[in-house]
Amino acid sequence: MTSIDLRATPARLSSADGQFDAKLAARLHWSAAQDDAIEQRVQDILADVRARGDVAVLDYTARFDGVQAESLTALELQAGELAAAFDALPAAQRDALQQAAARIRRYHAWQKQQGGETATYVDEDGTLLGQKVTPLDRVGIYVPGGKAAYPSSVLMNAIPAHVAGVGEIIMVVPTPRGAKNPLVLAAAHVAGVTRAFTIGGAQAVAALAYGTATVPKVDKITGPGNAYVASAKKHVFGQVGIDMIAGPSEILVLADGSTPPDWVAMDLFSQAEHDELAQSILLSPDAAYLDAVQAAINRLLPSMPRAEIIAKSLTNRGALIHTRSMQEACEIANRIAPEHLEVSSREPQRWEPLLKHAGAIFLGAYTSESLGDYCAGPNHVLPTSGTARFSSPLSVYDFQKRSSLIAVSQAGAQKLGHIAQVLAEGEGLHAHAEAARLRVG
Amino acid sequence: MTSIDLRATPARLSSADGQFDAKLAARLHWSAAQDDAIEQRVQDILADVRARGDVAVLDYTARFDGVQAESLTALELQAGELAAAFDALPAAQRDALQQAAARIRRYHAWQKQQGGETATYVDEDGTLLGQKVTPLDRVGIYVPGGKAAYPSSVLMNAIPAHVAGVGEIIMVVPTPRGAKNPLVLAAAHVAGVTRAFTIGGAQAVAALAYGTATVPKVDKITGPGNAYVASAKKHVFGQVGIDMIAGPSEILVLADGSTPPDWVAMDLFSQAEHDELAQSILLSPDAAYLDAVQAAINRLLPSMPRAEIIAKSLTNRGALIHTRSMQEACEIANRIAPEHLEVSSREPQRWEPLLKHAGAIFLGAYTSESLGDYCAGPNHVLPTSGTARFSSPLSVYDFQKRSSLIAVSQAGAQKLGHIAQVLAEGEGLHAHAEAARLRVG
């Protein structure tokens, strides 16, 4: 590695440039390359686990993770082992996990009160209408192992399920060459995971979706994973529920120039350090401020342990964009629909109403994205790649479902029966009309 | 057609039978046969529309629907044409459409108040947390043409979008050989559709998902369709949002014997008349009642215009199941997780708390499913094939999305900063820790 590698030079764009739209589109472009070889292998693994169950899962775990076991039962982590992992942590880590969990729990409990509970009303005919909200019976949480083993993701997936009232939360986490991450195990203990297995990849997704002799079939699978996991989740969708398929992580910062440039530079770094494909974009109407942030990037980069990843991410996918105004910056943010959107301004509440599409909106200079990632309370599993245009953060609602409730009164059946008969006959559905007619008179 | 064809004989099962579970499972079994030929043709159509836009859509519309047009603009239905279709209806149909629309609108407006609005709270450090709820900008509604052209589906898809505040609602509806369904056009007028095109199939899904010169790109596509449409929606999922992929329609009736057998027989018919694959199941602890319903089926079937479809559906997929008790019937209903669940009992409120999994629950003898299909108010787009275990009726929420709101106070940043630093360092994400640390002190 030479010092050349350690220059992080995001593209410098200006919204006044006639080519701006095309240049921005080129920067934003990302698509999950459909890899036919991965697709085929995943389909084979899914079919094999469906047919051979435990034995197939054991075979793939030996082959891909280098973990040999006589039975899948031997790969189940016992509650005592999770508790022991927690107890063995330094006190600072135990406290941090518990405080983060408490804040996440509080937010999602509040969220459950916003429409996550059964509600009904009665109309003027005495007919009752409403929605019954119930938790899922059993869900699977996929937790990546290896280099991207994030205990915070255990909290962010399991706690909303727990708050929703899910009966059983089954965690799977691969342990390549048998290496268990103590923080992941401790987080599972804190978050209320019911059972945990040290399996991963498409074989773990298949085990959860179809069930095996040892791994119980779940109703929904959430959590991030590599290309095999993402492909497997997409294939089992319909058989079970899934959360979103995530792309690379992104941050977009709107800055009016009032936040110390070091703070914003570090926020851009904290996105970029995830992954070379991660995207960090800064928008500001203040060109001198963009210069100052670039200077901060140059100064701070060498001290970063992940400097090489940060440099590649910022240089290949990052951008510092000069806009005509904060208003225009908000409009551009809406076009991008970023996963994380920081409003680094003295007047964040002035700009917030202009923002329509984002996974999470971080308001004011003190609200660094990293506080939201770990412990502010709201979920850190957010829609990426512009899907915030139509989707939402992972939530307590993902672990509940609604059933409509309808109790038509005798009086109501008279009135509704006439409407239904006319419309059913119009659709050529005579039995529908007749079922309504029988209740009339 | 001989009279033999007109016997509808649902399987007669008993939960006391040692083979009951296997027999029930065999009846319930249904899976969307993956048809590789359809998959390949759909992928070709999607790629072609993406590449050639309007011209490709026109080509497929000529080939599949027998509709020739010089431009896609010529296939747009003007607002005046929708209004004229409404005005030309008999008064009874106009009234029925408007009354149904008003009830559906009222239910979904009530639903929007249950968590479908922005909400926040402030914690003891002055940190604001919450969720901002916003409508989607533009959605596409797929409406089938031909034999299953249902104006009620226009209402059920477009009204929740309209209530959510969606900016533009784009309807597509194929018109095979140019035949327009006046009720579908009138429903579009009543429901607040913004623009409508007479195109269908995978080519219409592609036009909505990718956009063409004439058809605007949407953020989400909802609505039922044939195997080509279902496959196309599954392929574009991720690029845009979609609602569920529906299987055959189902009804399950729990009966304590207090409802006139004719009423229940007609409810079973009204499901069966949709489709030979539709499923109608009756559960009762009263064997004599099951006999009475079978007798009603025999007596009522010949007068049904769709008798042949009903007979095939009931004979091949229907079941009358004798249970030990109403409690057991509720347990079996939970295992099946039906789309429509009627509780035809004198004490529906006694059994409702025992029911966990269903798309919609119809309580009491007066609540025929057909009233819910057209005009009770709740949505008639419901999860099928057991997916009520993890999914919900179409709703106003499907046309909104949430963005988390986080505004950390200076005091909050001190407390949260310490937690985030510990956890970020534990995950090896130094820039995350540093971004938090900069806000401390």
C-alpha cells in the first residue's frame, strides 16, 4: 500500500453544471449484478435442504464454514452459553449493550402504540369494523458472521420482534472455522432471542423457510447477509415473509456550513468505512465549506484504521456537491431518496418539511448517523438504493400482521346487501349477489 | 355437459380421524407451478420494454390483445371518457358504486389515523424521536381485463392510494379486442384514478416499473393479474414496490349450527364461483348441520349460472369438516390461516379472541363474505395460501412509507456518544466511534 492509495477524493459536482443530472446519475448508479452462478447454486442448496433437511445443512456447514458436527443439535447455542458470553464481557460493553437495548426497546414499544394495536369502530347501523393486530408466531433472524459481525444488528432485528410479541425468535449466525463472536452472542442474550444456531448462508435460510427436524420453520426471515443469503431470501419470499433486500449503505449530508467540517468529514467516513461500495454524499450551497470538508478529509484520513476502504469508497462513489441553495439541496435529496439523511444545519426544522424520501432523517449537528446506528432508538435497518421512495425502516410492524374485523348488524346487512347485489351482478358473480340477498328482509 | 358434472361434493372429513392431518394437508396443498416457459417470456418482455419503451408496449398490445394503435398516447383513456362511462350507467349501478366507494373511503381514512400519520416524542434529554409518514409519489394499479374484470378491485386498490395522498394513480387495464368494461371505467372515475391506459400483461407491468416516453415510472405496483402479470411483478420487485402475489381465493366458515344452512351454502358457492381452484371449507362440531349444508348445496347448485365452476371447485378443493368442538375448529382455522374466515355463530365474539391468522374475519350470520367483498369498507385484497400467517390486507399503509426522525440534543449526544463509542469499537468501526466522540464534551 502506497500513500497514493490513501487519498480520498470524492467527485466535486455543481448543480449549476449543465451536465449535473447525468454526472449525478452516473455516481448514483448501482445495481445488484445478477450472478447466474450464484443463483443456480442457491437454488440447488434450497432444494437439497428441502429434501434432506438436517443432513444437508450439516454438509454445507462443513463445506462452507469448516465446521464439523455430528448433528444439528450440536450446532444449537444454549441459553446458558449466550448468558455466559454476556457475563464475560467487560463492564463497559455490558452496560453499552444494555443501554442501547433499553433505548431501542422503548422506541419500538412507542412505535407499537402508533397503529400496532387492535382498533375498531361501530358505524351508525351498529356494524363493527376494524383491524385486529397480532404478532407473528415465529421468526428467523439472520446475523452475518465473519468480517461483518454486528451485534447492533442483533439488537435491531430481535428487539422489534420481541416487542411485537413474537412467540419464538430463532437466530442463525455462521461461525466460520468455529469462531464465535462474543458480542453477537451477548447481544442475542440481551435482545430476547429464543433459540440460536451456528449456521449460515443459503442453507440457513432454507432451514428457516422450510423447517428441518431440528430447525423450526419460521413465518418470516429478516436480517442482512451476503449475495447467497440475499438470493436465498428472494427465492423463499412468498413461502415466508422477508424484510427488504439491502444494497450498499448510503449517507447524504445537507450542510448549511454551520457544523464543524471535521464532524461532517467523520460522518462521511463512518459510512464509507463499511464497504468500498458504500456511498457518502455531501450537499451544500457553501463552496468554501465543501473545500473545508475536503481539507478535513485529507487531514483525518491517515488516522483511520480502515483508511483504504474509506479512500476507495469516497473516491469511487462519493461526491461533494455545490448547490444553489439549501432548498435545491433538499430537492436533490428527494431525488436520491437516501438511506441516511443528515440535516447538518442551524435550522434543521426549517428543512425537514421539505424532505420527502429517506430511510432516516438526522436533524442537527449533534445527530451523527452513528448515534442512530447504535442507540438513539429507531431501527438502523433502512431502505437503500432509492427504495425509500416506497419502503420503510424495519419496525415492530414487520413482526405483526393485521386481520380485518367485520361484524355486520342485521340493519347493516339490509343496506349493504342492496349495494353488494348490484355490484356482484355487474361482475357476473351471482352467488355473491345471492349470499347478500339471503340476509336482506 | 351432463347432470353428473353438476354434483358438488366437498370432501367430508373428521378431526377425530387418525389420518385427518394428512387428509387436510392434501386438500390444502396448492403451489404456484413455476412455469419456466412463462418465466422466460416474461423476462424477454421486460427487457424489451426497458429497451424499446412505447414501441415494445404497442407491439405486445397488438399481438396479445389484438389492439392496434399508432401511439401509446392513443391508448390513454381520457378523464372525460371515464366520467362518461359513469354517467351512462343505470342509476342503481351509479348509486351502488358511489355508496361502496364512500364506505371504503371512510374505512381507509379511519385506518390512516391508526398509525398512518407522523408522530414524535421527546425524551428526558430533549432528544426528539419518531416517524414521519408520507405518501408515495406515484403508484400503478393493475386491473385485469377480460373474464375477470372487477370494478370492485379498482375501488379497493385506488381508494386506499387516494386516501394515503398518493400524487398520481396510474391505472392499466387490458382491453382484449378493444372491449372496454364500462363498470371498470366508471369505478376508475369514482375512485380518483389520475391516468389510465388500456394496456395489460407483463408489458404493462414493465411500462409502469421502468417508465416509457408515455407511461410514467411509478414507485409501487398493486393489483391482481394472471400468471404473466404475477411473474412480471415478482421480477420488478426491488426496482419498485409491489403488493402480494395472490394465489387462489379461499373461504373458511366456522359454524356452530345456528345459521340457516342455505346462507352458509351460498357463502361457500360465492367463493367457489370465482375459480375452479378456489377453496371453500366449512368446519362445524355439528355433524347434522354439515349434512344440512350438503343438502342445501345439492338443492341450490342447479340455479347457479356458474354451477360448473362451483361444482369443480367444491368437489376438488372443498371440504366439510366435523370437529370435536368450536375451540378445535378455531385451532384448525389458525393452522390454515385462510384468506376469508367467517364465524357463523350465535356467539362470534366468544370465538374471535381464539383466532390468530386470517386475512379478514367476518363475525356473525349477517356478515357474509360478499358484503366485505364489495362495500363493508375494509379492503378485499387479502393474503392467500396461508400467508395470513405473516402478511396483512392491502391498506392505506401500502401507499405510505415512514422515515425515522432523530434530533439528538447536545445533552443527549453526551450520553449516547459514550454508548455508541463502545459498541462501534466493539464492531471495529472506528470512524463511527470517532463521529460520536466528536460530539461529546
